[in-house]
Amino acid sequence: MELSDANLQTLTEYLKKTLDPDPAIRRPAEKFLESVEGSQNYPLLLLTLLEKSQENVIKVCASVTFKNYIKRNWRIVEDEPNKICESDRIAIKANIVPLMLSSPEQIQKQLSDAISIIGREDFPQKWPDLLTEMVNRFQSGDFHVINGVLRTAHSLFKRYRHEFKSNELWTEIKLVLDAFALPLTNLFKATIELCSTHANDASALKVLFSSLILIAKLFYSLNFQDLPEFFEDNMETWMTNFHTLLTLDNKLLQTDDEEEAGLLELLKSQICDNAALYAQKYDEEFQPYLPRFVTAIWNLLVTTGQEVKYDLLVSNAIQFLASVCERPHYKHLFEDQNTLTSICEKVIVPNMEFRAADEEAFEDNSEEYIRRDLEGSDIDTRRRAACDLVRGLCKFFEGPVTGIFSGYVNSMLQEYAKNPSVNWKHKDAAIYLVTSLASKAQTQKHGITQANELVNLTEFFVNHIQPDLKSASVNEFPVLKADGIKYIMIFRNQVPKEQLLVSIPLLINHLQAESIVVHTYAAHALERLFTMRGTNNTTLITAAEMAPFVEVLLTNLFKALTLPGSSENEYIMKAIMRSFSLLQESIIPYIPSVITQLTQKLLAVSKNPSKPHFNHYMFESICLSIRITCKANPDAVGSFEEALFMVFTEILQNDVQEFIPYVFQVMSLLLEMHKNEIPRSYMALFPHLLQPVLWERTGNIPPLVRLLQAYLERGANTIASAAADKIPGLLGVFQKLIASKANDHQGFYLLNSIIEHMPPESVDQYRKQIFILLFQRLQNSKTTKFIKSFLVFINLYCIKYGALALQEIFDSIQPKMFGMVLEKIIIPEIQKVSGQVEKKICAVGITKILTECPPMMDTEYTKLWTPLLQALIGLFELPEDDTIPDEEHFIDIEDTPGYQTAFSQLAFAGKKEHDPVGQMVNNPRIHLAQSLHKLSTACPGRVPSMLSTSLNAEALQYLQGYLQAASVTLL
């Protein structure tokens, strides 16, 4: 694409269309942009538009499109096309920083993100002048520019907070510190001076405080991995100023908004974070400053109001206290009973209250409420911080703290009892306090794993939780119902099983509650209870114990999906999946109605898939229905195909990318259920599965390969007779996969199925070409994964076509090639093969080469006979060689950035392990002994003499053992 006005105009029109609410206009425009994004100059056209377009909406749209384009395409992934040519990459890096700095804030943010994505790949090696270019801008004195630089630096360096330590990382951080730490410190001091100069100018203060927030965030990132020498030397400057800012109160910076945190709150909360980082990691160096920070933060907590805008500040301040009180040498600061009482009374209890804002979120923004409360993303809520502080204090003062709080809990419950409809929030706080007191250690999988001995959880459950859940109305006091259900969920390992069994019908009943939070919690609690393990690893709650509730459970779960706000509720769908898995055959009577409801749901969500977890559990539930029913009645597979194929066809025709990998997995499961021939409906689809466009998407590859394997297992003869013209297409897929380091193993899965199942005459003409392709790949890039797969393939080939055929095909490609493969690949590398079935295939294949291949006995290949036997005994007896050369540590495909639908494996569509030599050979060691016996009968005296001359003593001893076990001798 040329950098012409015409192209700019075209691009403008298409960008406009991507904003159109009508999918008929929007989708083609998105497809067009997708089709041109590989063209040279495309990113430069976008940058020109965002700089020069007259329309603001086009500028913003171009900046977002550009950022997403960089996100998808900047990283160069091996074996995948590089969509950005080198000249474009150079031009982008040369222009993006000045462009970002001169753009309005909305666009600056997008470009700043793009720079950090590019920086993650190219900085510092391929973009050495980025830092200098940024630091030089500090001198400009223009805070719009300075904030642009700071924002970019923040998005570039924040990854230091979660990267693993490595020499590469240290080198990069050192380089950044050398160039950045001093200018940043000078900027910090200058900005603080400007704050006092402009103390009465509101608009100037806003800009300056935005800079201070970013500087404080950069301080956190640069100090996270270790305490840099520069910051240690300049601690006085930083900490004194941080302390001053923490105690600062400027009326001009106060906001009227009760929800949104202002600049002052954001800065103070970041400073609390910075202080907590130093208190936790560098406590020795930070010791002189700690007492004044504790005082300042304590005062901050006592004087800050309950408004939502202070939530982040309060929770960070409490987290600071929590991190300090857990350290043994700060213990003395908290020992005094009055201090503890004061903390409990002034900090913990007030921040556990359920406020009007929480009530609003509970009712109107339930999805966010659930995410924060259940998934622990409530890191910045006051309640979570107060809870962490209770845990921190209990580390050294469990007795006194429990004593103080027991009094609070009792008085709160008494308040509630006086007038429940008015005072229900007191009980909510009491339950929350008990929970935070009792729980010492918690995991998502098991709930609470360690509890405080001083709290009687079962007694509290029976007296205060169960009555709420047993009340006649499921809609009364929804917050207390949600608390009660959450209590069961959290303490499921502490409450005795009989109490859990009493709770199950109550939870099933609450699936009907109108409150989204209540019926979601009920579904989630049931799902967690159904996964609990009892003795001998069976589920704690058995299908028999659930028998009386099956019908009402399934009815209420599916009914809950029709409640307003829960039509794609992932917790309910996960509970459906888990119920099927637990109940097994007891769901069979309900399957007809269940599968109808699931397919209707599938059809509805396929129009616009937006909830990946919901979709995943829905497909899992479909797989479970199929497995459970067809296990009892294999012929039922037809009725599932009738129910599902219409929807599947629609999904494939509309190219619903998110669902296609799932559809292939369910189809594989269905096809594997067929015993004899492939039904015609599947054969009609077969040619479409070989279309190259389907194989472009990495997420489709594993399920498509499995589906093609199912076709080959069930209908190789049909393919050979009715679709022989498609065999080259099938091998074309193999050729594409084998060329990729990431997917070569999938290519081998396909090839192995072709070799194992296709009638030999149908692949005869292609056989030599297959081997040539494999040798070319071996020459170009030989990886451990490829070698392992290659070894399994040649041994499977040997089992299928005979050892002589293997030797002949190798030697027909190049004379003496068979010997080279034995010497250079099989003998030295066989130890690397892993997996029971894979090892067995290799053992049976090598046994055939040793005992059924005449050239091994009377040509120059004979010298390899004993080393090959020795390698085979090694495969049986030595530990597996799992070393991988350094240069081969792959980036996992699933981790590459971008919007590619990654493949999600369905657990309940799992493929049974297939053993191609199962019928033929039970024990490969005994099979070796019997085959050697047979060989020695054919040529007496040869085998023992070959063994005695060159097999090492240990291997010989093992072999003696095999011969004894097989009751045979060598002649």
C-alpha cells in the first residue's frame, strides 16, 4: 500500500465503518482491515491518519487500531508469517515517540501502550536509543511532554514487578537505572518545588500531581526486584518527600466526586504501596523512616472518610500496616493491648461495614461484585485489606485479637436480633469478622486449609448461618443469604459432612433466588462441594446421597439460566457440568430435555460469543451428556448427532472462530463412538476439513488433527474407496504441520494414523515422498521433539510394513541410508522417547529390525546389530533421557500476545490412549526374547556369538532375565 492520499481516504472510510453498530456494515470493514494489515506501509498510513486527520474520532480510532495491530503482529514467532516488514519497523520506532508526545492525551495513552509492546520485544537490544530519547525530553519543561514520557516509561518498566530474576533482566534494569534514576530523581525534586510555587494554581497542580503519581509508580517498578544502590544512597530525598506528600492536604486538589479517586488520593495510595514495599523487602535500610510512616499512615486512616473515592487509599494504607505487623522486629509497635483495641476499633471494624456503595454494587453491578468477592480480585477493597490486617495481627497476637473481636461479634449479633430488618448490616459485618478471624490459609481449590482454633465454626454455622438459609423466602435479606452461602463455601473443609448434606437442598433452593449474587453463589457452592474429595480419593458427596435431589437440582440449575442477568452465567454452567460429572448415569432420564436446552443455549450464544468460561463449560456439559448416555447405550449417538449437527453446521458456516475448535472436539467424540463405518453426514464434511484457511489458525490445529484421526480410525477404507482424491490433501496438511517447530508433533499424529489405518495400496505412491520430507526437516532443523516423534513413526512403519520394507525405502532414497539412520538417530537417541505406548512401539519396531531384517545379519549393517540391541535394552532398563538443548526452550504458543483464539482442551472430550500394538504384543521384553529365540533357530550359533563378543555384561544379564521369563533359550 502506497503512502498516498487515495489510500488514506480509503482507510478513513473503512475505519468509520468499523464504528458502525450495524454488523452488516461493521464486519466487512473489519475483514477488509484484517486483509490489508500484512501490506507494507499499512502501519505508517495509520500513524499518518492519527497525526493529520481532521476528525478526532478517526484519530482515536486509528490509534486504537494501530495499538491492536502492534499487539497482534510485533512479536516475531518462529514458523509464523512476519506481517510487519523491516522498513516499517524501523520507521515506526523512529517516529512513534515524538508523535506520542505531541498527541492529545487520549491518543498518547494508546501510543504509549504500543511503545511498551514494542519495547517488550525490542528494548534494549533492537531499540538502544529509546531511553536517551525519552530522558532528553525531561529537559523540555513542558509537562504534557514529560507526562507522556513518564506514562511510557511506566508501561515499559512495570513488567519488572512480576518478571522472574535472570541475568538478562538484571542487565536491562541496570541499563535503565544508569540512564534513568538520576534524571527521575531530579525531576521528582523539581516537580515538588513547582508544587509549592504553584500551590494556589489548581490547573498547574493537576498536571504536576499527575507527574508525581507516575514518578511514584516508576519508583515502585525500579525498586521492586532489588534495592538499587542509587536509590539507597538517595533514600533521604525520596522518603522525606514521600512523607511530606503523605501528610499534605491541599484544598484545591480535593474533589466533590464521591466515587472517583482524585489525584491526591491516587498519589497517597501509591506512596503507601512504596512504603509497604520497602518495609517488606528492605526493612533494615528502611528502619530509620518506618516509625514516621506508621504514624502518618495511622493518622491518614483515622481521618479518612467512608466515601468510595478513598477505597484504594484506605486499602493500601491498611495493607501497609498488615505488612508491617507480620514482621517479627516490628512486633513491639503493636504489643500494647490499647494499640490493638484501637486498631480493631478505629481501622478494622469501620472498614468491614457494608456501605451503601457496596449495596448498590450488590444489586446493580452484581458481575463486578461477584468477581471481587469470589475471585479475590477485590485486592483494593477495604474489606479485603481489613481482613488481611486481621490475619497479620493474628500471627503474633491471636489470643488478644480474637478476644477483642469476639466481643464485637456478640454485640453486633445482639443488635441484629433486636430488629433484623433494620440492623441486618450488623450481622453481615459479624459474619465477615468471624470469617477473617477464622481463616488463616486459603486456596481456591480447597477453601480454608488452616483455621483459628479459638473460633467454633460449626457452632456458629448451626446457630447463625443455617437459620437464614432455612427461612421461608429465598429473596429476603439477599446479602445475608449470600454471606451464609459463602460461609459454607469457605469453611467446607471444617464443617462436618452431615452439615454439608443438610445444606445441599438449601443451596438448590437458593438457585431460584432473584438476586444474581445469591443464585450465583448457590451454584458456585454446589460446584465446590461436588468437587470435594473424601477418603480413597472418591468424591466426598456421592451420587447415591444426591439421588433424592437429582430432578430438582437439574431443574433449578437450568431455570437459573433464564433468570434476568444470568443467561450466560459461568458459575451456573460450571455447576451443571460438575453435577453431570458427579451424578453420572442418574442423569440419563433427563438427557432429552437437558440436551435440548443446551443446544438452544449454544445456538443463542454462538450469535455473539462473549463469555469464554461459560462457553467452555457448556461444551464440557455437552460432552458429558454424550459420554454418560453412550456408555450405557452406544446407539444413542445418532440422536445426539441429530440434536447437534444443525447448530454445528451453522457455527462452521458463519465461521464463529471461538467455537470451531470446540465443535471439532465434540465431533471427534461422537465419531469415536461409532463402531463400524463412518456415517454419510461425516463424509460430506470431510473435504471441508482439509481447506487451508482452517489450518491457518493455531487454535484449530489440535482438535482438527484429532478429528482427522477419528476419520482415519473409523473410516480409512471409505476414504480410500470414496475419497481417494482427498489423500493428497490429507498429506498436504501433514506437510504444512511438519514444517512448523510448534506443530510438528501434530503432523506426526496425523501421519501415524495414516500409516496405521489406511490400506497400504492407497498410500503406496506417496510413501517415498513422506520420508524425503521428513529428512529435509531433519537436515534443516533437528529438535528433540521432532526426533522423538520421528523415532515413533519409523518404528510404527516397521511394525505395519515390516523391517525389510523400512530398510528398502531408506536405501532407495540414498544408498546405505538405513545404516546412517540406525547409527546417527535410533541408537543414540532412542533413550529420549517418552510415554508408555510410544516406548512400546519403539521396542516392537526395533525388535523387528533385529530379528526380521535379513540385511542386519549378513551385510555391513551387521556391525550395528549389537549396538542396536544394547540401545533397546537401555530403553527398557535405563531412566528416560529428558535433557533438552539450551537453544530449544520454546515459547509456548498459548503465550503469544494477540487475539488468536487459543486452543482450549475439553477435559470431558478426552481421547482414550490408543495402543496400535496392544493386540499383538503384551510384554515387549518377552516379545524380544521370543523373537531372538526364533531368529537363533533360523541361523543356529550366530546370535550367541554376536552377544558374547560385544554386548556389555549388564545388558547381557538383563537379556538373560528376559529369556528366562519367556522360558526360551538361544541356539
